[in-house]
Amino acid sequence: MPTLPAFPAEAVTLTLPGPAGALEVAVDPPEADAEPLPLVAIVCHPLPTEGGTMHNKVVTMVARSLRELGATTVRFNFRGTGQSGGEFDHGNGELDDLRAVAAWVRERRPRDTLWLAGFSFGAYVSLRAAAELGPALLVSIAPPVSGRGWDFDALALPTMPWLVIQGENDEIVDPQAVYDWLERRGAQAELVRMPDTSHFFHRKLIDLRGAIKHGVRPYLPPADG
């Protein structure tokens, strides 16, 4: 069994042993003017086959928003993306990738609260993982309920606090399908509808930042752990 790297105290990109090869992982500490919290948030990126990576602007804005509140963030490239080994596996292997990253975080930062966040395909993967991994909070941004073949009705609904952010002019994910899915499943989610907002939040990233910070703030752990 390969030795897992230490959890860095400074911003760094490292390699983590993964189920299909190396996983490229970016760790960033809280912003300099934020009070550090015992909190690590893993942020999952959109569809790799459509160019999605951990450097996606929405993903990096989600991570930055959380770091401004005192969280440490972990972004990573799913298998076959960037420097991560393996090949795209339609959400199944990617779920294993997330499990591996979460296991490393929990082994190296056992006293910290764990949050999961995901954008588009990353929202699907993190939703699939939520029941098993049991994060203290889940953030789903533009979950691809429609048009991509992902079986959202088969997913166990999160029981932890759950923030869903959806652009009302999303040209890839049908916003109404997201609203209908949440209502049909009786989901206990805090839904934020962002008007005049496309799938990739063009010209709306600052608004997204505000929505995230407002939505998650009540669930921040105390600074003393």
C-alpha cells in the first residue's frame, strides 16, 4: 500500500495514490485575512469529456469563497484529467477517486470537519458520495439532472445540510428539471435560484461567491474546533 503524503500547510499541488493511478490534487489554506477553521472542503469539477478540470472558473470561485470563510480547500482532477491517471469512467470510477481523496483528508486531518462541493458533473459525483462519506455540509451547483444520462432518481438524498445553487438561464442543465427533481424527491435543500445566470456563471461569479458564503455561513465550525 503506497504511503500517503502529508497534508500540506501551504498552497501546493501534489500527487495522491488513486484507484486508477495518480491523482493530481491542489490544496489551498484559508485566505490570509480569514480566521483559520478546522474545516476542509473538497470541491469536484465538471465533466472531463467537455473540458472540465479542477481549474474551472466556477470550481476555483467555489474554493476561494470557502477559503475566505476560513476553510482549507482541496480540488483534484478526476481520472484521465490533467495529470491524473486512468480514463473517464462515467461517474463510477470518479466516485472512487473522490473516496480516495476524502479518505486521505480524513486520515491526515481527522479532527477537521469535512464538506463536499461539486459543480455540474462534480455535483453528481459528490451527491453520489454524500450518503457514504457523510460530510457535514454538501454544496451542489448546477446539478446535471437533465440531458446527461445521470440517474439522479437513484441517488439517496443527503441528510446533512444541503445548498443547491442553480442559474435560471442555464443552457446545459434545465433549471426547471432541477426544481422539479428536488420537489418530487421531497429534498430538504436550501435552493438558491440565480436569475440571468448561465451554466458557467458568466459575469455572475461574484454573485455566486456571495450566494455560497451566505448559504454556508450558518454551518461553519467554531474556530477552536
